[in-house]
Amino acid sequence: RQGERAFQRFMRVRGCIGNLVYLGVLTIIFAFSSYFWFTYFVHGKSIETPKLIGRTISEAKALGSDVGLVVLVDNSKDRHADKVPVGSVVWQNRAPGDSIKRRTRLYVGQSLGPLVLSVPDLTGQSARTAVLRFGQRNLKLGDVSYVEDPAGKNVVGEDPPAGTVVQGQTPVSLLVAYPPLPREFVMPDLIDHQLDEARHALENHRINVSNVRFESYPGIADGRIIRQFPLPGFPVSQGESISLVVSKADAGVPDANAPPVPAAEAPATQTVPAGPKT
């Protein structure tokens, strides 16, 4: 009995192993068959996309017909090109070398030839506007030079001149005006000078007296400068504003520098006007 049981166990194990081997062989056969038929039906009917760029339309159609492709012209893809003759293929919707099935439609665009560009007239426009217009016309900014001009901050010249026919990405140099820089002076000492005289001298040099404050200062005649800002010796530029403090005598207090007035001619309530300092 034990021998019969061992034999039966052996036969069951042998049957399982045989079934596994059989399934493995079937799997290998199925995989090989699938790969073979996939290669035959799919890749066997595919070709590499030919390079049509640079060929005339008639040449491109003939080449496509030879390999089983239908070449069609898409005029929406026509574009300018410097190196491709007018009427030749400049664009195709499939990259050369890509796998493509036979009888597929291959769309191409034609070359319109080199783009004819002319330098725009930028006189009187800002440099920023000039850069924007260069981008719109496929040009680029070249060298920028500056020249002083009171009108300032606009283009006054360009090279190549306006209207010159150029190729794309040609650099255009600009001559831009800018207002002259304000002159600088050393702040003079205005203490004890008359306000009107100092104001006139400063404004002749385009220095503005923007703030004038009056203060009483005993012993100093009216209209004399007693403080200033900036202080003497500091730098000051044209167009800059300065501040002054000017003396003003109090009413009823005689000025020590004023000439004496005879008592018979001076009313009891009269205030003696401050005279100029000698």
C-alpha cells in the first residue's frame, strides 16, 4: 500500500509539472506570434518621413508619391525664409525621419522668400518706443550714443538711416538727446546782504529763492539777510531752491544804523525807517 501511495503522489507531481511546462510553451509561442504579426502589419507598412524642406512643390509631391504619401500644400503655413527659395517647401507637419504610415497626408508650407525690412523713422520718439518698434519689425538695438540738447530725451538720429532696406535682426544704432546736466556752484555768503540784491544775483544763475522768512533782529536794518540754507561753501546746483531768513525791525524800536531825524520834523508817533547799511 505504501508503494502504491508513493507512486500516485509521484504521478500527481509529474502531471502538475507537465501542465506548467505546457503553459510556459504556449506563453512563449503566443508572445513570439504577437511580436511577429505586430511587426509585420504595423512596422511593415510604416516608412520614414522624407525631408521635403528646400524642394519645390512638384518635387515634394513626386517624392511623396514614390513612397506612398499624399503631399498637400497648407498656405496658412507659408512663411518668409532667407535661405529657402520662393515657392519651395519651408515647413512640413512631420519631422524628417519620423515613422509614418503609407497613404498618410503630409502637409507642407511654401517659402515667401526673404523678408524685406526697412528701418523705421524714429526721430522725436523715445528710446523705449524705438526698442518696441525694433521688436515689431524683427530688428534689434545696436549702439546708443547721447548728445546734449535742451529739448532732451528723444531720438535725433539713427544708423542705418530711416527707410534703408535691411535684413532681419539687423542692429540699428541710435543717437539720443538728453538735457544738459545742471551746473554746480559754491554757495556764497549772503549774510548782511540786501534780500533784493541777493535774490537777483541768485536767479541770474537759475538758483531759486523758494522760502523767505522774516525775523526781528535788533541792530540790523530791514531787508538784510541774517541766516541762509545751504550754508556758505556748500555745493548748490541750477534749479535748486534755497531758504533765507531776513531781518525785520520791530515797530517803535529805532534802528541804530538809521540816520538821526530832527525832533521838529519827526512826529511823536512816527517810526523811523531802516536805512541801508553803509
